[in-house]
Amino acid sequence: MSSTETRHCLPRIRSSYSQFSEKERQVADYILNHSSKIIHNTINQVAEDLGVADATVFRFCKRIGFKGFQAMKIALAAEIVNPIQDIHETISESDSRKDVAEKVLRSNIRTLEDTLHILDSSSIEDAVEALLNADQIEFYGNGGSGIIAMDAQHKFIRTGLRTAAYSDAHLQIMSASQLTDSDLAILISHSGTNKDIMRVADIAKESGATTIAITNLATSPLSKKVDISLYTVSQETEFRSEALASRIAQLSLVDALYVNVMIARKDEAKDSLQRMREAISSKRL
């Protein structure tokens, strides 16, 4: 059983909830509302309570990334022993503007907590090593993820490493085709289903580059195409898409990688920052 299959059942369900079918939501609601009960039940008992076939419950477990019902129960049991406080609140039209602001901030906190819960140490290690060993680092993202890519380059340019960021689909393909086996491509996509980013991942791999994805845990085909995956978890609400909430976690993962690289390149990064500050000083009054 892989490390990603021994944890985070509930975050997977929450992050994928809006994409479930009616029957899948029925199973999801049952798991979310009866977690303590399920870990002592068989798949037959759960199916009987729901009035569905055993196969429906089994398929749901597969849908959220587990090999079967037993694997899902193991993950669920671990979460019940070490629960994460549920601070998510649904925003309604009757809320005051201050209430809305508080709920948005709490949703952001929840997104970070859930993402922290699924953070895989070996993936972080591999990602940092890939960054340190790359001749050229390129960040790719479209739409909102394109903004994250630009922010990533804005940070990493301080490290003294060679970086670039692309949010235009044609430039992404052109640039990816010029990568080599000494380079690194970091692909940012919440859904992991964006056709342009998937194509860039293929081209980067064909060019021999190492590839990293920053993407959603539960439903990301992109993660199957890359060498290293860093996952975020976010929950959709009526007035706020999960992709919108995920930006906070994506930015935080980029920050975590950046700080790790700055620590590892302490002397080089210090020189790079000094040169940058001197250059920027001419822009200030």
C-alpha cells in the first residue's frame, strides 16, 4: 500500500464532492456523517444501510483513489484517531459582509490544514532536489494557475537559479520543446485535466526534462504523467469554487519549495538577493 493510500480519506471526499454523481454523493454523505461507525462495519453492512449494491460502495472507494473498501477504512480509522478540526462553514446570501469575510478566511485555513495533512515528505524531498539540480526551471499554468506560475518565478528568480514562467499555451509548447534532460518543468493545474497543460507535460517528458505537478489530490490525471506530484486539497462552496480556494495551498507549496531551496543555496542566494536589491534600489525614491 502506498503512502498516499494510508491517509486522507475525508479530504479526498471533500475535494471531489462537487464532481460526484447522485449515488456517489449518497455514499460520500454516509462516510462523512458516520465515520466512526464505518470503521467497524463490513462493506455489506454499509451497502445495506444505504440500500445500494456492494459494488456501488466498492466503486466509490476506487473513485477516491483507494484499492478497495478495506484500504479506505484503514485511512478513515487513522483520521478518526488524529482528527482535523472541521472549520468549514457554508456561505449564505443572508450572511453579513463580515461573516462572509470570516468564512472565506476560515475556508482558506481549512484548505491549508487539509493540504498540510496530505503533505508527503518524500515528494517534497524529491522536488527540492530536482530544483537544486536543474539547469533551467520553467513554470507552466493556465488561467488562475498561470498567476501561480508567475508568482513562482517571481520568488525563484531570487535564488540565482535560471527560471521562466509561461501562461500562454503556444509559448508553453514552444518552450517545453526546448527543454533538456538537465531541466525541470513545474506544471500547475488544480483540476489536472487542462488539455494544454497535459500536452505540455507530454512534450516536457519527451524532451527528457524532469516534471513536477502541483495539483488536486483526488481527481488529477496530470499526476499520472509527471515524475513528482505535490497535492493540494480544497472544498467547493456555493459561492466559491474549489479551484479558487486551492490557490492559497498552491502558493504555500511554492513558498515551501522556495524556502527549502534558499536554505540549501544559502551563500549563492545571499549574493543573488544582494545584486537584486541593488538593482531594484534605483527604482525607489
